[in-house]
Amino acid sequence: MSFPGTPQEHTGQEWIERYQGALMNTFGTPQRVLVRGEGPYVWDADGNRYLDLLGGIAVNALGHAHPAILDAVTTQLSTLGHVSNFFTSTPQIELAEKLLQLIGAWRTGGGAGPWAAEGRVFFTSSGTEANEAAFKASRRTGRTAIVAAEGSFHGRTMGALALTSKEAYRTPFEPLPGDVRWVPYGDVDALAAAVDDSVAAVILEPIQGEAGVVDPPDDYLLAARRITSEHGALLWIDEVQTGIGRTGEWFAHQAAGVTPDLVTVAKGLGGGIPIGACIALGDAATLLQPGNHGTTFGGNPVATAAALAVISTIEGDGLLKNARTVGQQIRSALDDHPLVAGTSGRGLLIGVGLTRPVSADVQKAALDAGLIVNNPTPDRLRLAPPLILTADQAEGAVKTLCTLLDEADGGGSTS
Ligand SMILES: Cc1ncc(COP(=O)(O)O)c(C=O)c1O
């Protein structure tokens, strides 16, 4: 069987038909067939260009085809592409050290030797797997109960799904791992009431991404830290969407001044190369012992080299600051629109609440106008553009978005 021709020799619609004939229908019909990307832009099979304000859902931190990732991946692949976990590789070790440094757990000379840290890393290939590792680590405390928040999303494997609140995702697959207690997100009293000495861990997103970029109250993570410490439970922060600079900090929980026990990351870490990590701090670092957990691809040399390139580019190009300033610019410009009830999130993880449930119409109109945005709920838009987005690119995007919001609002104009 052969299908000759470059993407340009088939229309987008023809590719969609082939997709439907060959792929499981888990995601519905794809919106477009994308064939190329450069910086914050992508092109579809019909030759249309889009400004990517979603970045593969908070993944393409450096945009598309960034030379630093290209160089790291091709150099590593041509040197050493994969090793089993009977062995290690230098980028794997360097990335673990770097993550521990960024999270504030690197103490040269403070651990067992000159190279030890007050934490340890387990690498995976995705966010859901990072959460599986943390879930298994939490079981090693000898306790089973987990407290999770309504509105949460932690992934689709059976363990991570057990901690994901959306009924439609969970119900078809029950029974899921049990002993999960649900609390309203952001409610300190409810959290205090749910946590007792039988709780292994409390899992929270510092900002709920899939729920539509929902911020907790300012003191929420601090209170969660206090409550979990009082009961000897682990505080497990899921930074899969918020981590690695997305919010203008390396990790969103750092803004709250808390030190968690478990932190999970993925998405932006590899800038498009699949990699995740479960970072365990303090005593939690030794919960998983030889034989307790494993993976073939986690910590692969190519993926870890890509992640090192992502991190050094964020550092070298001042992208944390860029995320803060460009994010603020976008929020301020959208906040005044009459169809906007309010904006949320931090840095370049942006939620836009609408006064009416028209987010699907706005998302579709945006795509037709050359902007990729996301509509996680009927009355919320989500933006998670590459951290390299410039002020000029953001200004143009916001202008287009405001025009589309005008149209969705019945054609009225903004000030
Ligand atoms: C907060 C959070 N946790 C976990 C996941 C699952 O990550 P993955 O899709 O890489 O398995 C996601 C994905 O959207 C997420 O946003």
C-alpha cells in the first residue's frame, strides 16, 4: 500500500478522510492537518498560516522548529539515541540535576556527597505517566487515601484518571483505583476537613489548566502545605501544564512560596519531544525503591537532551520575563472587552472568561482568521502560546481576537 505525494498534493480534507480511515476516533475530527511550523507559526496542508496561541496545549515552549532543540536532538541522536535503564546517559543525569536546581533542591555538598540533592527525579514520557509515578510513590507511604480537587485533570491512565474529576472521562472505565476524596478547588476549609492521618497525598494543580485556567485563592497552596504537614500527608503539585516557565516562574508553586513533596512536569519540558518527570523532594525522594517502578523510554538521552536545550534557551533568552510581560499585555488588552468577564492564569497560561457561552464559535472563527486558540469550556477560552511570542505578535493577535469577540458579541465595537 502506498500513498504517493507530498502533503501539498493532497487537500486537508483528503488527509482528514485518511485519518478517519486509519486512526481511532478518540479525539473527534481534527480541526486542520498541520504540515509545518516555524517560530510561533504553523501551516496546514492547504497552505494556510496560523499564529499558534495554544502551542500544542502548553508544549511548544520555544515554538516550532527551534534551532536549539533541533541541534540538541540531532547531535544526541547521532551520538547515542537510546539506552535501556540498565545504563544511564549524561543528559539524563544533567537534566535531573538541573530540575532539582530549578526547584530549589540542589545543595552542593548538602546530601550524601558533593553531587547529592535534597530530592530525586524519575523520568517518564508524558504527564499522565509522571502522575502514575507520583501515585505509586504516595502508596509507598503505607497509606492509600488521596485528596483531589473538583475540576482537576491529571491524565488518562487508570491511576491518573482516578484523580481526574470529570465524570464523562471516568465513568466508562470504573472501577478505578479507589480511596479518592474530592474537595472543591480553592476551598481551604473543605481541604482541612478532608485531610486526616489516613491521607497519603493531596494532589493539586497550582492553576487548573483543563478546567479553563482556574486560579485558586492566593493562600491556597500555603494552606494545603500546612494542612498536609499537620497530618503527615504528601503535598503533590501537578505542574504538567504550569511548569517549566509557562507561568513566568520555573514552577507555578514557587510564586506561592511552598515546598511540595512531589511535583510532576511534562508538556513544555521537552518543547515537543515527549518527556515528563516526577520530582520528589525531601523524604519523598526515597519512597520508590529498586523494583517499585520503571519505564523503557523515560529519561531517554534524546528526550533529556531536548529538555536541557529548552531550559537553557528559556534561561539564556530571558523567556520567564517574556512570559510575564507578554502574558500581562494580552490580559490587559482582553480584560476591557465587553464580552470578557475576566482573565485568569499567570504568564503565558491565559484564561479568558466570556459573559456568554460562545467560546466554540470564537475558537472556530479564530481558526478561520489564522489564530489557534482553545475553548476548554463553553464560556472560557485558553491561550498557551510559545514563550517566545513577541509583544508585536501578541498585539496583532489580540487585535484580531478583539474583532472576533466583537462579532460574537453581536457586531458591537470595542473602545
Ligand atoms: C495538569 C495536567 N496533568 C496531567 C496531564 C496529562 O498529561 P499527558 O497528556 O502528557 O499525559 C495534563 C494534560 O493536559 C495536565 O494538564
